[in-house]
Amino acid sequence: MASTDQIAELDRKIASAPRNVSLLYQRAVALKDAGRNHEAVDDLIKLLGQEPDHPSANALIFDITGKAYNPEEVKRGLAVFTVAEVPKTTFADVAGMEDLKEELRKSIVYPLQHPELSLEYGVKGGGGVLLYGPPGCGKTYIVKATAGEAKVNFIEVSTGDLVDMYAGNTEKNVHNVFELGRRRAPALMFFDEMDSLGGKRETLASGSPQYRQAVNALLTEMDGISSSNENILIVGATNSPWLIDTALKRSGRFGKVIYVPPPDEQARADLFRQYLKGKPVGEDVNFEELATATELFSAADIAAVSMEAAKIPWEEALKTGKKRAISTEDIIFCAKKTIPTIPEWFNNAVKYGWAGQVTSF
């Protein structure tokens, strides 16, 4: 494995010769060896932009991305160079949500960790799962932790990676990213903000045909998930499940729909500990009291409160030169000034008929 010193030496050389093909290739190899695949791909793209037929660079970029280099697709920003890696994050890093973790273990992790037993009972290690719930409650984080727990490659896909104004490119992009998943299997492919990518086709504006094309392409690619595409796990996340095209939620596509709740009281206490870690926190800070005072706060809300609370003694120290620890009172004060984001989401859940499918109000 390449050492940090080797990479640093190559950094210094490239700083004075940024277009040196040989140095770019050497650093790409070193970065790949160090597990820094995203940076390796960046170097290879720069190299191939100058020398498209470089055989070693072409072979290396295929090895990392599972796709051949295509300068036109890179130019248009298509999802060809999405890098698949096993995340280091696992369920141990996720505060609370024990019921959800167990549901994800049964839906995703166990079939991959126990393939022979799963095969005997007809449980396949692939499929589609749609996660929904209030914003800021850690859907993206827990999906990444699921991939780390299952020890599978993680491929994160955004709407911008796929939707293209040029005719035919959207469908091609969707196919490309599914092909990457097949080549990197076992893999977890994560589609965030599914409501923007897989919205109901009848409500999509006639002036945005590329979005209808994206839904149609997803339907086509996902039809094989329950059969030929085993060990490709498709996970979508949305704050607005009522906007998702009905066809995407049937069996064989996103056949399993799982609610991601806001953090419970224990999880909120753990989140405060996590977000205040490393800061000068008073020994008498009562995390249980903080959890009680922040009912219906999302993880994102708690992160914001923690940041604002830290600013109070920081500003005092700037003015007086005297430092003090963050207190319970600082945090409660900031929590009272914060409007939690979750109640508005629950109101929409009621409005669109999803009230019976959520467990916390």
C-alpha cells in the first residue's frame, strides 16, 4: 500500500508539473492503493483528457469504476465515474433507531451475510427498499451504515447524475449506473430524493420529458431486481412518499416501504453527546434533560442547536477573554429559539393520507 509520504512527494512534483502524464498516473496508482479511489479517478480523468488512448490509465479507470473512459460522457457530467466503495460507517455509529436497524438487517444485511441459509428458504439477497420519513432524520446516514454493516459496495446516485436535457441521455445514464451496480455486486445503490427522480408521471410537467424518461428507465432497470439482478440492493429515500410514482412501489421494484422515524428520547440524548463531543462541555450537562426538551426535533435540528449553543460561551470569551464550558442552560436556550422541522412534515403526512403509516406524532 502506498504511504502518505509517497503521495505527498508526488503532490509536490505535480504542483510544479500539473500536466505531467507519468506523474498523474503514478499518483493515481498510489491513491488507489491507499483506498482513495475518488481522488485516483480525478487524476485519471485529467490524464486521459490529454492522452485518451493511454492503455494503463484506461485499464486502471475501468478497474476502479467498472466503466470504460468516455470523454464525451465525462464532459456532459454523466454518472459513469461513480466510485463504489465499502463504507466504514456501520450501525454502531447510528444513534438509536434499533427497530429500524433490525428491519434493515432482515431486508438487506442478513441475506448477504448468510447466503446459503437465505437460499434454502428462498430469501434473495437483492431487492428494492424505499425509506421515507421527516427530513433531517438520518435516512442517508443509515443507508450508508447499512452498506458498511453488510460490507457491500456503496453507490450513491443523485438526480443530477441521471437527468439530462439531451434526448436519450437520461435513459442511458440510468442504465450506466445499474450496470455499475451489477459489475460491483454485491452492492447497495442509493437513490436519494426519490420524489424528484421518481415522481408520479401524470403530474410531471410536459416541458420536462427527461423526468418521465427517468421514471420509465428506472421501471425498466428495476423489473429484474427480484430475479436476474440478485445481490444488487436498491435503496431509495424520500421525504414525500406520496409523490412517488405508484408503479415504482410495487413488488419487484421498491416493494418494501420502511418508515424512518424521528429520533426517540434516548437517541436525542445520544445525538447531543455526539454533536457536542470534542467541545468544552460542562460536567453537569444533563443530556436526558436536553432530550426531554427537544421532542420532535430531528437529528439536523439537534446538530444546529448544539452548534448555536457552543457560540454563546465562545462569543463571551471573545469579549471578556474568559473561557467557560457549554452549559445545559445554553443548550436549552437555543432549543427554545429553534422551530423543529418535523411537525410540518407530520401535517403533510396527514394531508396526503399517510397518517396511518407513521408511528410518531
